[in-house]
Amino acid sequence: MKIKAVNEKDFDRIIEIWESAVRATHFFLNENDINYYRPQIREVYLHQVDLLGAFDDDGLLQGFMGLSPKAADHPERLEMLFVHDDVRGQGLGRALIESALALAGGELELEVNEQNPGGLLFYEKMGFEIIGRQEVDSEGRPFPLLKMRHRS
């Protein structure tokens, strides 16, 4: 596996990965929710982050993460991390998190859907702690978010 920058030419595959991961883990979202978020991810969110992808030995993108651009006034933020369901549990998420922590100097924040217990458990296993909660997501929709932080 290799982790490297991805860009707009990878967006079709990124959306495939996102949808595969969401359907496998975000059981609280219905078809209308997925259809709502899909264009938001592609047209808005992917353009707001620095994207890194996890590629398998054949060069196929299998997972990705988006990091907020660095700023002096806040810790690095992991804005998104998704791994294709076909390869979930094979260490790609861990490798992406380890890369993010290395880039961030060990201090990293993120938000995870409260209704995604598998995601929460994964981040806790990776050393993140809950530091806050909000009732709605960034779109104002009723999907509570848990704010988490990792400090090395």
C-alpha cells in the first residue's frame, strides 16, 4: 500500500469509496440522505481539504482522507476518512490515520457521527478521546457529531 496525494482526477473513485463506506457503516442515513450528501462531497467538501489516498499494490485507490489546510490558530483537523468496504479491516484506515498524525505532529482533531459506533470505536482504538458533542452536522441536519482529539 502507498499513501500519496490525490486530486480531482480521482474524484470518481473517491465518490465510489465514499458511497461504499457510507452504505456499510452509516446505517442512520437513508437513500435520500446519501443522494443529498453525494454532490456536496464531490462539489464542495473535496475542494476544501488536502486529499491523501491509500493505493493498493495494483495502484487502485482504496481509501482516502481529507485534512484541513494548516492554520496557526487551530490544530490540524481530519475532515474525512473513508475506506472502500471491500478492504475495510485490512489496515488502510490505520495507515491513513498514522500518516495524518505524522503530518500534524501528533495533534489531530476530528468529528465522527455519534450514530456510527464502528467509526467511534476505530478512532478510540487509534488514541482519540471525545472532547465535545454537537447535536447537528455541518449542514444543520440531525446527525449528532462527537468531537475528538489525539495528542501524542
